[in-house]
Amino acid sequence: MSFNPNASEWKPSVSASAWTPGQGFTAPAPAPAPTPAPAPAPPAREESQESDIDENDPLWKLVLQIAGGDRERAMKMISDPDSLTQYPEVEALLASMPAEDDAMDTAQDDWESEQLAKEMDSKMAIDEDKKPAAPKEPEEEEEDEVIEVDDAPEGDPREHLNLVFIGHVDAGKSTLSGNILYITENVDKRTIERYEREAKERNRESWFLAFIMDTNEEERAKGKTVEVGRAHFETEVKRYTILDAPGHKNYVPNMIMGASQADIGVLVISARKGEFETGFDRGGQTREHALLAKTLGVSYLVVVINKMDDPTVQWDKQRFDECVTKLRPFLKSCGFVIKREVKFIPISGLTGANIKDTVSPSVCPWWSKCVANADNNTPQPTLMSLLDSLELKGRDPDAPLRIPVLDRYTDRGTIAMGKVESGTVRPGQKVVLMPTRNTYKIDAVWANEEPVKCARPGENVLIKLGGGCGIEDILKGFVICTNPPCRAVSKIICDIALMDLPEHARIFTAGFQSMFHAHCCEEECTVTKIFETTNSKGQVQKLPRFANVGMRIVCMIEVARSVPIETFEDKPFLGRFTLRTEGKTVAIGKIKKLPPKKD
């Protein structure tokens, strides 16, 4: 049956017989002729199929053996894979053969590992030619996009600093934080009187200042801070945000979250007899908190020897010197430069002595002489004047934007919370969210919960993300960037200092697993290779099988999911990390090398 392709329209044939339902069309006579033609086709397919078979293939050999040497039967069995599963020997052979996808993944991982390992010969030095080349062009394009934002007041011109109060349980962190707010008139007298009554009802009269920061009922009942408390105060020179971190070892992850935002660490030490020793001995939180503060990037550590007014101390210089003498060598081992980065000052968090006003010479006659001689690196008489005198370096408002995301929530749009580490953030700016690489537009910016047209490095900000960003599109630990964005990798080469080990694993080897904490993100990680170790005597061993506590180690670490990070040399705040497991800080480190970028 054929149709005329050149016909303009269809017309029924007058000579055609009428069609009735159920009647079929009769095929033309020559149509059955080709039916015998396909008959020889199956042998041809069999021949081509047989020619495709690899006689050395172990599966073909096994199936041929099961078929008793009958090739036709073996061919039918091969063409029906489901029927092969009834033979245990076939299942065993298939299980031993690697899957194609797994092989590809392994090859990919091996490529990255080889690329990283090859570059270890030059001590992970980063090519200086490559560093400046990438950022230049995209940075200029990003500036062009931001020009559309109108010029407007950029918020308070005073510098903003984040203070994290750290130390052992019951050292007096919350009481000190609350007293600072009371002294700077951020809490009215009526509120303080209410807290005094509440504390008296609980038979904890000295806790009333801590209630300013510990607003949770659980925290007030137990006298233990659980979550990082936040509050703001100002002086004539600067603006401050207090981050009151929990001291109990069960809440160290919360403390890490607070300290990751801090510029200055205030290590609170209790001078009371027995309390200092408990916090500083092995297992106390004084050691771990000081170590984490350095790892998380605080620029200065102000060590306040608290409770100097206690009856067991009574502003005794000998007790103050004893605490300072024991702390110095440990803080030096954590990486602090004592003369430049660490300050020591005696205070009373409860009475307020040496916080804003200098302690009376009749109570503490020796302190004025220490200040005059600038002993213990402290030329300022009070804690507030000391904080005002500290100068932070390295804040670059013109660098590419980097904001590690601390948290997010929904409020008529997706709001991200974080601290501006570098660059300047403005409404209307286009940003890249790492590691997902999604692009969004900033609809609004708040600093200290007030809308601003611009936020510089050091500011704690809330950012409203537009462009279809949902709360599921952004997670804690992501980094908000402008071009060029930071890297998102799953493997790093790093330099770590091994501080401790869990009870079940007394040596550090390839395969060691822990939690990887960097800025606001945390991921499971595995040490895949150790390149070299350096012991306390400076002896270097290449490709060792294991390492012990106290050694410095160059190794490769693989994380479970990609994390947004940079090398310590390029961006120190994104290049530091901590390894923790079983409630212990195992190691601190910095990132030396990332996998090469693929074209």
C-alpha cells in the first residue's frame, strides 16, 4: 500500500469497496516474499556474538565449564545473567571482580592523592606565580557589580572586637561578663536587684551577676553555662561583643563555635586555693581552652587571674605570680608569643576591682608598681583600658569577601549569621556559596541587629539571601564569598602538632579517624598518609609508620564531604583546624596544600 507524496489533498476512490468495522486491510501480494530472508539472520548474530567473546575471560571459562563444553548452551546462559546467580561458583567470581564505578572512583582518588604526594618533595611550597594571577580579573568584575549600591553611612566607625571568655568550670566567666555589662550600664539596677532575689532564693547569692548572661533555666539551676551567651558593650574607643563560652568538657563543641568568631580570648583563671590546680592539671579545661583559642585564631590572649578577693588569696602577689609562672610555659607550647600576644592581669569579677576602676592601693599595694614597670606585658592598670589598647592587624576590607556561616534561619526569607573575616559586604552584592557554588544576591545586611549599608571585617552580621535561596540551600560551615571564591576540597596536606591521643589508640597512624573542626564547619575525617614526623629534638623521619604525642607531623587528611577551606598562607582564618575525638582535642594544625585545580 503506497501513498502519493505529491498529492495536495486526500480524496476517496469511487471504485473502492465500502469499509466496515472489523475489516482489515489486505497486504499486497509481494509482501510475504521477504519473510524467508530473516531466517539466516540468527546464525549471523550468533557468529558476531561468538566473535565478541573473549576466550580468556574468567566468567566465560567458568560458564563453559558449567555447560559441559557445550558452546550453544553456554551462549544462552551468558545472555541470561539472572540465571547465572543460581550457581555459587559464578556468584563468588562476580563478587571478587571490582565494579567499574568503584574502579573509576578509586582511580580518581588515586589521581588526587598522587598529585598531592608528588608536590611533597618541595615541602608543599605553593607556586608564587599562581597565587596573584587568579584573583585579579574576577575581583575587578565583582567591584563593578557592587558600584550600583548607593553611598550611605557605613555604621559605627569605631572598631568592633569579639571577646570570648574561656576557662575551667566555675572560674567566674559568666560573673565577669555580667559585671562588665553592669559597669558599662548595659543592665539597669532594677534588673540586677531582681537577679539578686532569684539567686538568694536558690541559696547562691554570688551568682546574681552570672544570671545576666545565663538566661536559660537549666544554666541557672546548675550554675553551668551550656550555650555561648552573647552581649554587647562599648567604650569611647571601641565596640565589643562578649561571647561567654561554656567551661564544661561536655560542651566543648559549643565553645569551639564561639571561639571561632573571636578576635581576643579572655582566659579566666580562678586564684582560689585548689581551683587553679584543678583547672590546670591534666583533664582540666584550662589547658584545652587555651589550646583551642590559639588554633581558632585569637590575636591576643588576656589571662585574668580572677577571685583575687577570695579569703584564701586576699590579693596575695605570691599567689598571682605562682599562677603566671605555671601558665607561661604551657601557653608558649600552644604557640602564643608570650611577650607580644599574652597579657596577665589580676581582677575580682564579683566586686569589679581592676575591671573598669583600678583596685585600691590599700587592698593591693603591689599592682601599681607592676603596671609602672609593665610587668607581665601589661602596661594598663585595668581590663577595659587593656582591651582598648590592643591593636588588631590583617583586617583587609578590600579583599574578596569571606563569611563563614555560623547558623541560619527563616524570617520572611533565608537569613545567614556569621562574622565578616575579610572583604566588605553590602546589599545588592552577588555572592557565591561554597561548597555548593550556588550564586545568590544579598537583599539586606544587619550588624548587631540594625540594618546597615555596609559591614567591614570583624562585624557580626545577619545577611538576607535572595535569588531563590532556601534554608535547605545553606548550612552551618558554608562560606559566603565573592569572586574568586574559596576552595572546596575533600583532601588536604597539613602540618599538625599531636597533643593527645584517645585511650584505645595510643599511636597515631594512617587510618586514624576523628572529627575535623575548621572555622564553623565540622566533618568526619581520616588520616590517609603520613609523610614525615619531627620529634622534640628536631629529628626528622621520612614516611614513618606511626607518630607519638608531642611530635609535629606532615600528613594527608581526607574528609567525608567537601569542606570550604584555604591554605593557612593565603587565608589564616580558613586554614586552621582542630582534630577531636572521644571528648579530647587530639591535634591542632594548619593547611599547607590543597589538591590542584582541574581544568
